Amino acid sequence: MEYVSSRNKNLRVSAAQAIATGISPDGGLYCPTSFPQLTHADFQTLLSLDYKGRAAFILGKYLTEFSAEELNDFAQKAYADEKFGGADTAPVVTLPDGRHVLELWHGPTCAFKDMALQMLPHLLTASLRKTGETRTCCILVATSGDTGKAALEGFADVPGTKIMVYYPVDGVSPMQKLQMVTQQGENVEVVAIEGNFDDAQSALKRIFTDKSVAQKLDENGMMFSSANSINWGRLAPQIAYYVSAYCDLLSSGRIKHGEKINICVPTGNFGNILAAYIAKQMGLPVNKLICASNANNVLTDFFKCGGVYNCDRPFYLTDSPSMDIKISSNLERLLFYVSGQNDVLVREMMDSLAKTGRYEIPAEMREKIAADFDAGWCDDKGTAETIRTLFEQQDYLSDTHTAVAFRVYEEYQKATGDTTPVVIASTASPFKFCKPVAAALGKQIETDGVGQLDALHALTGREIPKGLASLAGKQPRFDRVVPKEDILDTVDLLVNL
């Protein structure tokens, strides 16, 4: 399996090279040249495996220079029972009304990012060895909340690595911020920026492609990589949980073999739903992929309003902050595939986005996308109403992001009458967003500390996740705040870390 840049198909690398470097030198994203197909025999094998085995099996389809023994070892370590609260790593919960919820937040940081970022350190360090890289790997991460803590947790004190996370100072929940600024580890750094996630993400891409910065790191025996989903090693593990969810539904008799499902995903940077798209291209029986956005609904407009991607719009701070994004990086990979791997066209569109804040796709690409995708969005009022309704009518406590997906899917069903069984991706524990969840249930929480966990527990009777309860008594280590214009200067922090 080879990987090419979405902006230059002549740039061909191995999986290990793609994972080690994170992003192509031309700013493009590495993409597999084909999608391996899942056969009937593959599904029979997958049904016999637990989540760890399924993850290793799917990764083996893409990471062909990794042995099965390596991948199984990585999966056993990444998804160890003690990290995920048991062997059911990504459980599928069926509500009384028949909707299926894929809970992806049972890992150490209580967000779906753990599903990939517990695996990535194993893949990255192995990739560095396979490529003969001896420099220290400096990992840069932009986060809108959950990726930061999950990456810090995954890479803390991993030999041969350093990691620096940037988060918008006013754009994450109090619990997300507390998780990041109290992170332990000798190789970690956390920086708040006076800006939003898009500012941080754009700055990181400039850093990755800045030759003078790369030279400075090289002189100090260092190199860059990324833990954002622009890195194929971050995205590939996410394919596995959609395949695993289908297998769980099959084995429990909730669906029949070959029966199609819909998948609804709350997303901002498009990586999570792109993984579901890739699973469909591999042969997973999927009818529609429904992209759910909050008030920052640039993706909804793209899918529903003529294939124009336009970032020239207001930016909103919402109760679902991990989706407060206007530039969805992973959409570039979708464009690469639906254009027939037309790297020239993708490069032109990305140049247009950088220069004008917009691009438009041709009609034939719109038709291909419409065959697979639908979309919708939900504001904070609708999110709160959905949290309350789910709790009162389905006895299910949802976080703010998952509630967006529930609401968008309800609207999709009303508009289409589609009765296909649905899997809704639940991306975070409600305890990461105590204040808006409690407010939706009629209770105001005033504290920003761990006391908010006890308040939501008292209100709902739900158990506080261990990964959040363990924050009690921890003191903040990081308080640096920089203007977004000065992000490039913070690279020196890594050199001196």
C-alpha cells in the first residue's frame, strides 16, 4: 500500500513515512492510493474477534509494512481493558426507540480521540524506527478541546518524542481546559492562543511547511510530526470502530448480514466521518453518512447548498466547542477521492481556500458526494432540548456534541422518511461538558472546578468517569497565553523542552 499527497500524486511514500512526517511537504494530506475491500471471509473473521483484534485486522489492510504481530501487540496495549473500563472498548448501546449509539468515549480522557490517540504513539514510534529516523519527533497539535488532552495523554513521556498542544483560550470547556493544563510529563507543553481553532490549525500547517523552521529543528536533532487527523496514523484507527460497530450489531442480532445502516457523526474537522466514508468504500454496508454540525455550519452549507465551501462567515463559540471549526482539514481527502484522485484540482481548490476563503467543486463531484452524504446543523437551543428529551424519554445522558447528531438525524428522518437502522457516533462523556448538560436538565452549575462533576452526578445519578474524577487535587502546570500572530515563535519552547 502506497500513499500519495492529495496535492501531488508524484509524492509517493510508505505508510511508515506518511505516519512519521504527518503531512506532505507541499501541505497536502497523505492518502492511500486504493481502498482494500472487506470480503465475506473477512467479516466472518472480524465477527470472531474482540475490539483489539478487529482494530489490528483493519489496520493491517493499510499498514502493509507492519506485521500482524506488531499490530496485535499495539492494539493490546492501546486498548488495554484498564484504560477503557473493560473489554467492550467501543460499545453500541441501543435506546428504547431503536436507535443505536456507538459510544467512543470510554478511554482515559473520555473522548473519541482516545480511540486513535492511544494507538498513534505505537504507530509513530514504530514508523520512526522503520524509516531509520533517529531525530527526536516533535509533535504539534491544534485542538478545539478533546484532541489536545488525548494526544498529551498518549505521548506523555514516550521516549524520543516531545509534544506541544495549542488550544483557543476561550474556546474549550472548563473541564477540557483543566485536563490539558494539569497534564503530567517531562516532554509536554501546552499553550493557549488568543484566537480560535482555525487560527491554531492554520499556523501549524505553516510551521510544517516552513523550511527555515524545519532546518532549525534539524540542527537541534529534531523533526516535526502531527497528532491531528491530518496524520494518516491518527485517522486509520478510526475506521476500525465503524466496522466493529457493524459486527456488534450483527452478532447481537440487531441487524442482519448485509443490511445497510446509516451513520450520523457530529464533526468539525471532518476526520471522524471521513473514517466512516472509508469504511463504506471498503465494503461496509452503509446507506447514508449524515454530517452533523453546530452553528458553525460551513459543512452543512457545503453539502446542502451547491458544493461551495465558504469560510467567510461569523465564528461562534458554542456549547459543543470541539466542533467550533470553520476550516475542515480532512475534507481535502474526500475531495481527492471524489475527484478521481485529481491532485491538480485539489491543489487549486486548497489554494483558493487559502487566498479567498472559499472554493467550489464541479457538478460531477457534487453528485458523487450527494450519493453518500447528507448533512444538517443544530444550534445550542436545539442541543439543550435534545439532551433533555433523551434523558427524560430514553433514559440516556448525552453530551452536547452527541446531542447535535441526535437532533440532526431526527431532522433528516423527518425530511426523508428514511427508516434505515442508524448508528449515532457519541463522541464524548457528558461529564466533559457539565455546565451545558446540567443547564439543559434545568440545573445551573457555578463552579469551574471538579465540583461540577459532583453536581452533574447528583443531578443525573450517572457515574463520574475515572479519567475525570482523577483530576481532583491536581494543580495547573501551564498558563502561557500568546496572541495568534506569535504562534510561530513558540516553536522555541519545543527546542528547549
